[in-house]
Amino acid sequence: MNGVTQQVVIGLAAGGIYALLALGIVLVRRATGVINFAQAALATLAAFVAAALVSHGWRFWPAVGVTIALAFVTGLVLERVLVRVFERASRLIGNDSTSGAGPRARRDPSEGTR
């Protein structure tokens, strides 16, 4: 595969991922009325879990299956704890409640506590 074709394939793959994330955000927004900012953190967590499982000797497809199950359970817990609790609150409170879940998931453990 030459360089241009490879770059086109990489661009289409990245665009497909962005499109799926955008569709997920729109779907959640239309269903609940809240923009779920934790969705990007959940996708990042799932990617890191899958990569860690594969690097520890798991085969690819079982790692993907476990990662999907873990992401589903984590998303369900976030929905029950954050979205449903603030569903009847103002939109600003609902949006802010989900944005707080993202930075905690990305924080470097070596930073210690603040």
C-alpha cells in the first residue's frame, strides 16, 4: 500500500470513530436531554483496557468482548448515578455532572492527592 492510500485509510478510520462518538452524543442528548461529556472518557477507558489486555497476552477478540462488557457496565452505572439523578434538574447541572466524570478517569495516579 503506498503512502497516499495508507493516509486515506487512516483518515477514514479516524473519521469513522469521530462519527460514532458524535452519533452517541446525539443519541444520549435526544434521549435524556443531557449532553454526556463522560462519553469520551468512557471510550478512552475502553481503548486503554483493550490495549492493556492485549499487551498482557489476551487474544484480540476476547479482549474486545471483555472491554465492551466493562464499558457497558460502567456506562450503565454512570447513567444511573449521574444522568438519572440530575434528569429533572436544570440542563446546566446535568451537563456539568457528566463533565466531572471525565477528568477523574484521565488523572495520572503519580500526581498524588490535592
